[in-house]
Amino acid sequence: MCKPGKQDHTQLPSMASASALAPRILPCGALVSASSDDTLHLWNLRQKRPAILHSLKFNRERITYCHLPFQSKWLYVGTERGNTHIVNIESFILSGYVIMWNKAIELSTKTHPGPVVHLSDSPRDEGKLLIGYENGTVVFWDLKSKRAELRVYYDEAIHSIDWHHEGKQFMCSHSDGSLTLWNLKSPSRPFQTTVPHGKSQREGRKSEPCKPILKVEYKTCRNSEPFIIFSGGLSYDKACRRPSLTIMHGKAITVLEMDHPIVEFLTLCDTPYPNEFQEPYAVAVLLEKDLILVDLTQTNFPIFENPYPMDIHESPVTCTAYFADCPPDLILVLYSIGVKHKKQGYSNKEWPVNGGAWNLGAQTYPEIIITGHADGSIKFWDASAMTLQMLYKLKTSKVFEKQKVGDGKQTCEIVEEDPFAVQMIYWCPESRIFCVSGVSAYVIIYKFSRHEITTEIVSLEVRLQCDVEDIITPEPETSPPFPDLSSQLPSSRSLSGSTNTVSSEGVMKDSIPCLSVKARPVRMPPGYQADLVIQLVWVDGEPPQQITSLAISSAYGIVAFGNCTGLVVVDFIQKTVLLSMGTIDLYRSSDLYQRQPRSPRKNKQFIADNFCMRGLSNFYPDLTKRIRTSYQSLTELNDSPVPLELERCKSPTSGLATRTSEAAPGFYRNEMPAVRQRNQVHHLPGEDHVNGHCTSPTSQSCSSGKRLSSADVSKVNRWGPGRPPFRKAQSAACMEISLPVTTEEARENSYNRSRSSSISSIDKDSKEAVTALYFMESFARKNDSTVSPCLFVGTSLGMVLLISLNLPPSDEQRFTEPVMVLPSGAFLSLKGAVLTFSCMDRTGSLMQPPYEVWRDPNYTDENEKTWKRKLVMNYSTSSQETGDHQYTIICSEKQAKVFSLPSQTCLYVHNITETSFILQAEVVVMCSSACLACFCANGHIMIMSLPSLRPMLDVNYLPLTDMRIARTFCFTNEGQALYLVSPTEIQRLTYSQEMCDNIQDMLGDLFTPIETPEAQNRGFLKGLFGGSGQTFDREELFGEATAGKASRSLAQHIPGPGSIEGMKGAAGGVMGELTRARIALDERGQRLGELEEKTAGMMTSAEAFSKHAHELMLKYKDKKWYQF
């Protein structure tokens, strides 16, 4: 471990796990570790990334203990057979010097002493080695004479041994919970025997046995009693005791109980020399899931506040969010608030571990990671550069009442476990508004404040449903039953606690939420404070569907969320519901797909198999689980035949948005008759600029308000108002909106391409989930001249709907006047479920949604009478130029499109994948340019330029083998991303070349060399009578010249990749260039030499040819032609 802020990790090259043996750090910047496959590894800590230099694998014996003396290069290795081997850590080669078990014990001993459990050299004499065996035998071995100087025998098994600093005594811990102190002058019996946690017995009787003491450390102090620190040793009388660490100081015994099992502990002392007073000041305890340091300088032994993120897996991570280039003051603000929430009782001293060094490199922007957990907690982390420190922790469960054992089945029946698990996170760093959705179908809006308040939590309960009624034989007098709108009015108390709807088991639940909001005033400390809680309620005995999309706008004061049933829009300033409508009703009379809605309650299997209702168990599914398409496959229904009768979809706001005087302010109820009269004449409204004329550039014009014929009217009256089909236009931007036709005609003329990447056809379903939401200043309708507040709604069928938001003009009216929400009638389509939206201006610059500048809601200024909201609008509405003003980027799980607004023309389209589907997509900024980043289920990471959608990067990074990756993968600006690689680890990655070039500087250094402290001067008399530490030449004793070579079959030396990495790193520098130049020069000289040899050979053969030609000429010179 390094000092706070610097951290790194490494992994063993094989599948073997690290052994419980404590690793040994060398003064030269190396680390020796032992793995479970009996392999020793030598790590180099001096380089940026630790790497293995050498490995030594034992073939015939198992490693049980290792010991490296201070300032020594010889490592003692004990094995399971009882033998002791010596390894040279510089060359990582075994020495021929071996201490065999049969030579260490007496010849008269007939039993094997067991594995070696302890090895240590004497503080007084480095030539003496103390060897502890499991059966209770301790041997004091003389390395020079190669014989046992003394032996100690005890009835109980030994687990650990530690020396007194004078080298005259040592302490052993045993399996019966006892501690024995031995004197070298009288090895026949222990000098002192104690059972720290055993019951006191009468004199002469042995204490009752306790649990084994697994490790003991005996540390002396100059001015006080020695410290005896050990793990385990508790009595057996109390079952299920937690793991503990006991500190004995004089007569005081302190037991520290741990939350997790103890792996190892180490006492931190002022001096590294074993023959001096240790003066311990802290104890480092490594637990299975944590690391703690205990302060020994204070009487109550408090623990140090841990600056490391060891508790990231305190509760399973269910969702993540990554924000780069945040406002610079956010980290400081969150940290200052988080410090106030820290638990009391920590040590007032700083963290004692201060090794390593780190730097930011060239990166200057802050980064924040947010993790949502299964217990409802949310943690903010500082992830700038290579750091990871927790800033602030928020508990969403404090908003709700605690679940009682007897009442658990009444309210949390839809979730088997973890009802507060966080499902989605939406954060606006500029306005500091934080929004959370949970597994129990709730949304909480938090506002940041520096001041503590005590107030009641305002809650809203929304009834969102899609019912079905048989309209084959309707009653003319029957009026459509609409839900009571009073349940959607703001309330400062939760209605879930009422017992009139659920009086006893078996009674159908209706209009009750899944959780109970606290009805009493709640004290909220500084930080994020709950402003509004929105809950979906049960409908006719069916639980609400979980939330699949979430968006909030601080500038508009509106939050929107959707699920498999529909869409909800809430004004969190006035605390009113603006819209609660089924997805099918959003299309109004211009639904592009001929669908037949079915009620969820007609299909009980859908509720039982829905992934949203299964609790946290589906956050970690089996690895062999088939991966299905997001949202569509997750919400697929069974393949039961769909009735041909058109069924009506009912929601609290179905139909046209017309204001009613009975509704609450800001809420609009739209009524639609359940059955139309058979003799009714239908007219198509043309107010939304879609119905009544063709919006496709290639379609023929249609007359607005066309009257239907009697045959058409009879078909409509028989089958109900069908939804028209649409055809592809050449621009691929808009669809031709036709008049209502019958169900059979719609099926024949429906769009024939696949609109779903799900395994089963979505045409058999009426479940169209809201998968993406986006607030933006845009053009709500085609050919609009000015921008207005809009809400983009993306569905699982690839449809994009634009909803217009009519806000009051002034700030004063915004708190009193209602907000009008009306679907604009504009539709865009893509393949697959819609994942993300974004907008760019005509220059290609990314447009950020408008936001409100943060101001403390609890701050009161006497000089300022009125509170004015300060909004930041990133788009100018005063432009009068003609033409398109805005580009809208929409990405689905199959393709990406860029539309030009307000003409709604498709400029660019790119089919990203055909055989797979996109799990996560985000428009990010990298090097001051916007691009679209996608992560596919086949493991590919793809980057495309904007707005041209030109592929820039396609890397097969990580095949999707775990749904945890799909659930937590997220992109952020500056070319970075992260995902949860395991339940306890966050993996960050980058696809930016600039970041890759800078990452070496950001890694910092794990090892910083320091001067070795000088040994204490013991004085003449003390050295004469007390004995001083004697040294000897281990090289002379263990070297190859004296000890010889070890057997090759005993251990195998394996060169590590660290040296190769060092060569690769050097090749990138000047030395590498010189080496390559020399190699090239040698190759050139070699080629020149070969050329010279070839030239000489050719010259020799030419001379021989000339000679033979001359001889031939002389031979036939005087002959006539007829003599041939």
C-alpha cells in the first residue's frame, strides 16, 4: 500500500491465487511473494507497472513459510515435508544448503515433526536460525556448524513464534489458545504459560482450551510494558463470535472484533532492526474485504480513518455513472460535506503509510464516479487521474420507513430482496440536482444544500396503467372508468400505509405504493436532501413495472421517467403530475404500427417472469444465461395468439390534452370514449401538422379532414380505430401518415422490415417500453421557426416522439402557473430500441441542454427579497435565418441517425451492427470534438465522428460474458469509460491516444527509495554483558562454492516477463534507437560483405571464362572452315 491517492494493482500470471504467506519487500525495490501453486515470484516495484522478474516453482515440496532477514539477499523457505531451503533472491536460484527435518530433530524421535510453520534468525546472532514445526517442536539451528544447538518440545501444536528483541526469549502461540514464553537457557519447560481468554481455574488445574491463536507478535517498548498482539484465541463458550484481534499491554487486554475474517496482520514499528526496542505505533490488519490500521499510541486503540476505497463492495454495485471534466469546485464541495458525515471515534493522527509518489501528468480536469448499491446507498468517488477516493455517501433508504417483518409481504411483494436497490442515476453537475430511481418503482429528487434542515418529505403517487376492455359488445351507456386523480396530487405523507385497500391477505391491492415514505419531519444533514419522492402504485392487484428510463431538467423544473407501460412527466417545482400516459396513447391517432394492446393482468406470466420484479438476483445472473436484446427481449411476452379485436388503452391522461377545471393545477386529463357510435362520422384533426397531410418528402399530398365512407366507418366501428402503416421515404427521415384503416389492411400494408432485434416478434406485443428520454431546446414540430422546450421520447420499437413543453414566460409565473405538456405529433424511426439522444448546432458543435445555476435552496438573504432562477441557455432563439438550425443525433441498439431540424430530414445513417446489438451508447466530447461512442454485446467498442457518422475506431475489446458488464458499462468525455469487472473491482479504460501517451506519467511510482536508518549504538558495557548482534557472511556459507548446486528436479527457474518489458521500454528511448541503428549498421555491413564476395566470385568466373575463350580461340585460329 502507498500513501493516499496512489494505488495500483497487479495479477499473478497463472490461475493460482496468492498464498496467505506475508509478502516480503526488499530494500532494493523488489517484492517476493508465494502463490498457492508453490511458486515464488520476484516483483520489480521500481517501474511504473510492477512486473515479475523471476519465478521459482517447487516441484516436489509445498511451500508453508518464508522468511527474509533484514538487509539480506538469502530467503529461507520452509516446506510441508519439514525441510528448509535457501534461495538467492538476486539470481533466484536455490542454494545447495538444505536443512533436512531428520537432521533437525533428535535421532530418537520416531514421528515426523510436521510442516515448517516458522523461520527466523536470532536477533543476537544471525548465524542461528529458529525453526518451528507444527507438532510443537522448536529447533535452534546453528547454520555454521550445521547442527541443532537446542530443541524445545510442547504438547500443543504451534501456529506462530516471535522473538524478544534481546534474543534470549521467544513466544509461541498454540492450537489450544495458549501462549508460551521460552528462555534459551532453560528449554526443558516454558518460562511462562498463559491462556488470555481462558476461564480462570483453581490452582494446579489446567485452563479450559480456547480457539487456536493463529499468529502472535511480541513487541517491546523502552518506557512501557511490551505489546502482545495476536489473532484468534477466544473461548468456545460463545458461538458465532466474530473474528478478533487481541492487544495485551501490561495487565490490560483489549479485544477488537472485525467484520470480516483476518487474513494477516503486521505491527508497524519505529525501527527495522530486530535487536532494538521496536516501539510499535500501529497494527495493520488485512481482512478479506477491508484493511484497517489500529493506533497503538492511544489507550483506547482507535483505528485510523482509511483513505482507500476498500468499501466499494460494501454492498453490491447495481449501477454506475462516470463524469469527466466536471465543475472544478464539485470535488472540494462533496469532500467537505462528506467529511462531516464521517463516523466518530477515529484516531486524530494521519494515515501512517506514506510510501510511493503520484502525479496528475498532463491531465487537469476533475473526474467523478457515482456508484449505486443494492442497499440503496450511493457513493461519490474522486477519480481524477489515477486516484479513487470516496467523497460523499448518500443513503436513499432513509427516505422510507423501515420494513417490518410482519408487514413485508404487504408492501414489498414485487421485490424478493433489496427493495432499496438503486437502478438508475441521473446527475446534473452544474445545478447539482440528483435524481435516483430504484427497483421498487420510485424516483427521488435530491437538491444540494450546505445547511441542515428538518422538514417533511413531499411524495407523489402516480397510477400508470394500460388496461384492456372487450369492445365487441359494448354497452352504449357505459362510460369509460377513469382513475381517481386525487391520488396524483402532491402529498406530504405516504398513502402506502393505508389498510383500506389491503385489509387482509387475498384482497386485491390497488393504488398503494411499494414502499412507505416517512410521514414525520426528517432531519436532513448538509449535502443532498430529498426534495420529492415519486412512486408508481399497484393497479388492480398488479405491481408497477420498473423504471427503464430517466431524465431531469433543472432549467425546466421537470423530471420524466418511463417504463414498460408508459411515460410520466412531473413538475418538481410545483410538485404536480403533468403527464401520466401509456406509451400507445402518446401516438394519439397517428400510431405508426398496427398494434393490439393487451393488459398485463391478462398475462400473469409476464409479471412473474419480468426481469424487473426479481430483485437483486438478476443483477448477477448465471454466466450461461442467454444474452438478450436490451429492453425488448427483457420485456417480451409469451407467444400466445393476440385477439383480433382492438382493445382500448386506458391511462389517466389518454387522448387529447385538454384542460379540465376539475383537475389539479398543472395536470390535464384527456378523455377518449371507449366505443364510438356506429353512425358517427370521423374527422381527422390536423392541428399537429402530421395528421391531415403527408410529412414524407416523397409522399403525395393528402386532404385535411377527409370524410370516411360508410364502408370505412363500418370497419372502424367494428374493429376500432386502427393505426395506419408507414412506408420508407427516400430521405429515411419521416413517415407517410395515412388515414385510419382496418386491422387486416394495416397488417397487409405494415412496414415489413424487422422493427425488433428481440428473439420473439414484437408485433405480437403491445408492450412498448420507454427506453430513452432527453430534454432540449429544439423544434417540436416540422418547419417551426423558433426553438422551444422539448422532450425527446425513445421507445423499444425504435420510435422517437417529440413532446412539446409550454412553460410560463417569467420566473414568478413558473411557481404558480401550470406547465402544459402536449405530444407534438412528430415521429422519427430507427431500428431497435432507442438508447441515447444529443443535439448539435449548424456549425457541428455539441449543444448542452439548458440548466439552472446552483443556488442553495435553504440559504436566506435578508437583502434579497425575491429569489430569481438563473438559467443557462445554450441556444439562441433570436435567429431569423431560414433553413435548418439544429442536428439531432439518435442512436438505437442497431443503428445511428442524424436528423436535421426543423425539416426532420435524415442527413446521415449508419447501421452499426446487424448480428449483435448495442448495449451502451453516448455522445461524448474528445479533443474538443463530439463523437458517438458505442459498446456492443459482441465486445466491440466503436467510435464514430459527428455529424457524419464516419467510423473512426472499431476494437474488439471485451466479449460480453457477464451481465454485470452490460449493466455498469458507461462512457464519459475525454475518451474514457468504465465498467464493473467483478463484484469488487471497477475497470477504467481509455480509447484516447492523448490519454495513452500520458498514462505512464499518471501512474506515478510505487517505490520511493529512502535512506536506511542507522542502528542504535548499544554502548561498550551493554554490548559486553548483554550481547550484541553478531553477523556472518551468508554468501560464503550459502554460495555455490561452499554449498554447491541444488537438485534441478527440486525447483524450476522461470524467467519473468519483467525483463522483456524493460527491454521494450528501453527500445522506445535513445538507447533503443542506438541499438536499432547499430543492428541496422551491422546488417548493412553484412550485406556489403556478401555483395563483395559475390562480386569477387563473378570477377573470378569472368576471368576463367575469358581464359577459356582465349584458349579456344588459339586452338581454332589456324584451322580452315572445312576442317571442322
